[in-house]
Amino acid sequence: MSQKRGKNDNNKKGHDCFTCGKIMNMKLKTIFKVLFYSVMGPTVLYGIYYLFLHYQPYLIRMHKEVVETKEKRPTFWVYAKSNDTAHLKHVFIVLERCGFELSNNESEWDLLWAHDYPFRSLTTTLRNLKPHQRVNHFPGCGYITNKVDLSTSEGRYIPAAFKIPKDKDLFLQYARLNPDKYFVQKSNDHRGIKIVKISNMNLTATGSFVQEFIDRPYLVDGYKFDIGIYTVITSIDPLRVYAYKGDVLLRFCPVKYYPFDADNLDKYVVGDDYLPIWNVPSLKNYYTHLGFSMKDSLDAYIRSQGKNPDEVWNNIHEAIREVTLMKEGLIKEAIQRFGSGRNFFELIRFDFTLDEDLNVYTMEGNMSPNLSSAHYPPNQLLYEQVIFNLFALIGVGQRIRKDSLQIRNKLEDEMEVATKNLVVLPELCAECKDCFRVECQLCSPCFTTETKLILSQSYKEHQNKMDYQRIFPPPIVEGMVLKDYTLRNQLLVRWYQGKCALDHTWCV
């Protein structure tokens, strides 16, 4: 009995010891866990915090890149017969800086930049444009940029020219009456220009013309040159035209004009390898060392010769008005197949030459003028500023951040231009009782949708023109004669007169 009890006691003691050991083991584990987590927890959290601080800029940049890749942007596409668009490098650069991205004709694009005339190949697309879509050519712009059509137009600033063979007899008669004059025969692509004797001319060749040669040109350091003026037509019927005043393109013949030799084309024909302004001694100091524009450098030189250059620029602007007004009706007819024409704009470079008395002569208008600085890298700034100012003028370079050129809502549209920005002639409009009276059409109760669109575009162009100067409507002066303009042009000029009366900045 006692032995059995002793054995049970021993078993009980052993069990109690085992239980105590187990409890102690659990306590130790618990203490270890507490110590481990109290030490390692803050260490891990600190490590995570350190990594977050270290990689925060990277994470933010990654997030920003993800957001930016998802952000929709205005789109443009390019039409060119050649797949090589390297010559449009600066157009691409400026559009990307303005927030645009390259797309294609299958997308809901905002801008079409066509290097080649697009209205034959893209007829269907361009007949179904949406209001916000813009195209950089007008149908019928060839009436200005076609060499034969422009040169054989009669104008104060255009040297006498004759289509061949149509005007052969007229040319021969003119030559007999002016025996001391020289003539050049040109093809429509403006290649092969050369002074030739009448007896050696091909007066039966189609697609060519004969033009009077300006044989006493104005020279700088003995070099003949031409002046390129970048010009934008933003509207036809009514007409609105702007010339870039930020600079001009001066191109010099590589060989001095005198002693004159008709067989040496480098003396009187400006070719692709022209002499740039920075290699003309009398202009180099102004342009290269003092940092003036080409235009200001030429002005300084002309003044140094005791002459006033202001008349030159006034006549150049008048010459541009002459051409655009002369061709507006023909372009208007071509536009009719493509809607109202409000989607189109045109960048042209008009080239002029001067005679020794600083008289101005219109030589040609270039559709899709060269905007590549590959041959002359210093021209990059000129081209990019011409393009940048162009996009501001026509509203493609937007002040409001949007993913398209489409109007988003009425309030935003009115923020840019409201009715109060368009109304003029308060005394006249207060008396207007009949919208059939012509001037009353400029009063807000008589606004049609088309009139309001025309005035809104005109208003925004004035606000956004930057370094473009309005050529037409012309500067507002007292006693202006409007009777030679179309009715729509008269009405638009009258509106500018009204704006000028309210704010003198609209006068020019």
C-alpha cells in the first residue's frame, strides 16, 4: 500500500515537473517573441521608411509617367507624297512643344499639316471636316503659288510677264517697244532661270513664261539678294492676311553682280546654295556680333547708305495685299466644294527683290515654303519662331489646356471671346431697327451664326497674333476707300474701324 502510494507520488511529481517545464518553456518563448518583435519590429519599419524616402522620387516619377502616358493630347498628322519627312523636323518639334502628338488619318485628328497639295488625294476627308479640324492649305491656293499664274497677273509690283505660247505676240510687241530690257524664260517649277536672247527663246513651249528682268538691282557689298516674307492667310471671304514681322529671310547670290555676265547664273539667280547673311561683310556685324534679326540688319545697312527702309516694308505689305485681293475670288470658288472654308489656313513665303531705287517687285509665292535648317543650321530659330507664332495666331497653340481643339462647353468658349468683345459702333447700333441695313449686321441683335464665327475668329487672331502683323484688313486710317472691296470685306473692315474707335491697338 505504501509502495503504491509512493509510486503514484513519484508519478505525480514527475508530471508536475514536466508541466512546470512546459510552462517555463512557453514563458521563455513568449518573452523571446516579445523581445524579438520589440527589437525587430521598429527595425523593419525603419527600414521600410528609409527605403520609401530613398525611392520616393523614383516612385513619384513612375506614377507621373503612368499618368502622362494615359493623358490624351491634341493630335496632328502629316500628308506628304514622300515617306521622308525630315524636312518637316521643326514643324514636328514645335507641335510637340505645343502639346500635340503625331497620329494618322484614321484618328479624330485636330490638325493636318500637308506638305503637298492635299485636295485631290484627300477629297473625301477634306469635304467632311468637323468644325475644330484645321488644315494648312486652302483649296485653290495654287492661284497664288503657281509661278505662271502669279507672274502673269497684272499688278503694280509684278514685273511684266507673258504666258508662252498663249501671249507670244504680246511679248514680242512689248520687247520691240522696250529694246533695252532683258528677259528671262521660266518654267512653272521655277527651274532653269536664265537671261536669254529673244532669238534663242522657245516661244512654243507650254508651261513656261517670259518675264522682264530687273537689271539694276539693289546690292549689298555687290551681291544681289531676295527678301522672303512669311505670310499667313487665315480667312477667305472675308479676307484676313498677316505677315511675320519678327524677321525675314535674306538670301544672297554667291557671286557679285558686277561685272555682269548673263552666262553666270550665280550672279543673279538665288539658288539652294545661296550666300547666307552671316557671310555678307556689311551685315555680319549686325547679325552675328550684335544679334539683330535679318530684317533689322538690312534696315541698319540701308540707313547707313542714307536711305529710308520703311517705304520698302510698306510697299511689300501693299504688294501682298495686291496679290491676295486679286486671287481671293478664284480661291473662294475652289473652296465651295469643301464647305465654308473656315477649317483652312495658308502659310506662304512671298519672295521680293529690290531695284537700286528700292522699288519693290513681287517674284513668287511659295506653297509649303522651306522650313528645314539642314542646309543652314542658323536658320533653325527663324523657322521655329515662324511656326510657333503661326500656331498661336490660328489658335492651334492653345492657351487653355485641352486634349483636343474641340469646344468643350459654352462657358469656356465665352471666356475666350464673348459677345461684348465683338460689339462695335454703339451709337449706330442703338438706332438700328432693321437688320437688312448693311452696317446693322455688325450689331449683336443682327448677328448670324456665320457673322459671329467670323468676328470671333478675327478677335482671337488679334489677341494671339504675337509677331504677325495684320496686312488685310489694312491699317485703319481716316478717309479709307472701301468701294473696291467685296461686300464681306467692306463689312469686316468696318468692324475693324469700330474696334479701332474703341481701342487704338486695333488700328494696325
